[in-house]
Amino acid sequence: MSRNLPDGFRAVLDDAIGCAEAARLVLALGESEPSLSARANPLKGAAPLAGSDTVPWHTGGFYLPERPLFAADPAWHAGAYYVQDASSMAVGTLAAYLRAKYFDSRGDLRYLDACAAPGGKTIGAIEALGKEAYVVANEADPRRAAILAENLAKHGAPGVAVTVGPAERFSALPSAFDIIAADAPCSGEGMMRKEPVAVEQWSPTLIESCAAMQRSIVESLWKALKPGGFFIYSTCTFNRREDEDVARHMAEQLGAEPVALPMELFPGALPGEDAHCCRFLPGRVRGEGLFIALLRKPDGEACSKKTSKKRGTNTQRPMPSLAEFAKDHIDSAGRFCVAGDSLVPRAHAEFAASLAAAVRPLSIGLRPAELKGRSLAPTHMLAMSSVLAAGSLPSAELDYASALAYLRGESLSDVPDGLPQGYFTPLWHGIPLGFAKNIGRRANNLYPDPLRLRLGADKLPASAPAPIVDL
């Protein structure tokens, strides 16, 4: 396949990476096809299959030889793996490096992914920082924020908040985060192999517009970074205006200190002229375009605090028994405390309340239950969560046909003998798919309607497809 690249684009590349690298990149963008990669979810006990072609800069990342029908795989619906471009996995690798080198592997870090949808880079940070960290994933677009929340719930980590709104709102949380990552909206040059619109929309005017927006975003977010904290700036574009120039703006206007990247962790990536920058380039690596810069806020920098009127957490319907519900159904329930209708890591409870007051949260943690009449019913988020206590509810392993029927929202007529009436978890290779309720001869399907499998039976295989990950 040959793609026509925009007029003037080659000159931009020559300026950013030099003529030789630009020639190789132009060839890759114009003539080669993108790779397909995914990451296994350790929270669900998944790992790459033995002999997988692994991503060299990320443990758990692997390449797929061809695109399967993911919708036909119950393991995908269960969150056992997440499809993500290999280059983007580098941000999680960098987060793990920062935690180990600069924070003595502390587990109580606070991390903000400021431009987070659809969620792959957030998942990388969650896995990198450990179960005691509190990760906030923000997205400005409400529709993309809903997809972000869905993907993070499927991944299963409990200590995650999802917010929706512009980055400017985080200026109301001064010195709140140990690490901030901003994969800033950009002109999308790095996506030209995958998204034809990136070729069609490209222009010098778009570059300048994006660069102005990016400067505004990092300025707003800088106030929310703790002194001594780290800022990971990234884009999926190649040009200097959106890449090095924005990082330089942070240094010159905000006082950010450049921090050398650990290039030994990123084999194949192109080091920048400045040691705090690098690029992942098609033709050099098996992945799409990615620029990364690492900066740090000086220790002891004064931050002017802003106050905001607290809106509080969502407490429209009080649930006085939520703590008891958690004791019965949550593994290591003592790590969490109740905040409105959610459970948040105890070490971050005070901050979670501040977050809910300053920005618009879709969730501030794990919502394990909801009121149904006068009693509490487990939520789908709990079924997906890695902290659902084993054995706290009955379960039933499904065969492939039954798993697809469940994912389509159909009632389960073949209720296993001996299964008690009430809530239970249908399983696929031991991983919960959601909840159902046994009412005797059949089970009511509680799989959320927005997530249900819409493909007809004629488009689905008759038998289970080859596994993508080892369960």
C-alpha cells in the first residue's frame, strides 16, 4: 500500500529529525503497514503466550501476527488483555522507572494522566505504580471520558478516579501529584499509517494551533505538580513546534528542569538532541509515532493555593451498609474507606474528597454496590475489579457458547446444579465476565446493556478462537 503524504510534511520532518531519519520515516509512513500489539493484564492473571513476539520496552506487551475478531473473545471482554500500540507502552515503562529511581518504589504515589482516553497509557501507569497508588485519569471530551471509564473498569484496578473536563481545572489542586503525564492533543503525524484523516487534516496552521493549545495545557497542569515531581509530556506527532518547543516552553516559562531519559529502556527509539527527549519512529521501531519529554519541578517551589467550594462526593442515596458490604466482598477491605458511594484507598481518602470538589468526577474509586430497593446489589465494576474477594459470591464457569450468550445479554438457562439462588459470577477460564442472578430454573443476565455484544451469531465462530494470552 502506498500513501501520499502532505506537501510540506517532509520539510517539517527534516527540521525535526534530520534528512536521513526523515527519509526512512517517510518510506515507513508511505509504504509499510502498522503493527498490532496488546498488553496482558497481570491483575487478571494473564501473561503473554509462550513464544510470543514481545515488545522490547515493556514487560507484558506483545505483537500479534494478524488482527483477530476481538469481540469474539470472552477474554477481551473480561479485561484479560488490552489492545494498545507498542510505542505508547513506553510511558508506563517510564513511570515504573521514575517510581524505582526517584521515589524508592513508594506505593502511595499520586499520578495524573491528564489527557487519558482511551486509557492505555493510564493502564500502564496503574501497573507501574503498584496497588497503593492513586491514579487520576482525566479526559476533556465527555464521550471519550465514558470510553475511558469503561476501559479502566474492565482493567480492574480499584484505586482509580476518572474525571471529565479541561486541564485548567487541575490548577485548583496545587502541588497535588507526584507525577503528571500529558499525552497532549496534537496534529497526529504519528498516526498517518493508521488514520487517513491524519494525512487529510495536516497543515502548518494545524501545527501552530495544536502547539498553542499544548502550551496552555502544560501551564495549567504545572500548578498541580508537587515540587520535586515529574512531568511526562508526550505527543503522537513529529514536528518540533509541538514537541521540543513545548518542552522548551516549560523550561523557560515554568522553570521546569529537563531530566535525562533512560534510553537503555527504549531500544530502537531515536534520542533527541536534548537528553530529556526521544522519539519512537515507524521504520525504527515496531510501533507508531511517539514523542516523550521528561521534566521535573524544582524542589521547594512555592505554589499559590486556590480554594474551591466543595461539592463533595456523590451521596444522593446514602448507603450506610457499604462498609459492611466491602468487608464481605472486597479482598483486603481495610485498605479502603467509604467516600460517598465509592471505596477509595485509605491513604488517599482526604485527597479524593478534594478531587471531587475541584473537578467533575465520573468516579473517584471503586463503586462496589448500588441500591436496589432496600438492599445492595453488586455492580459490574466490582465483578471486573481485581479486589473482588475469591469465594465471596458463587461462580460458574461457562463454555464458549454460553459465554457469548451471556455477553449478548441473554438469560442463562443452563444454571449449574447446586448453584444457590442469588448473585453469582459467570467465569471464562476463571475470570469474571460480570454478574448474573440465579432465580431457580434460569439466571437473569446483569451484564450492562451498553457493553453487550452486538454481533450476530452468523459473524461469530462456532468454537472458541485461539487464545491471545495465557490464562
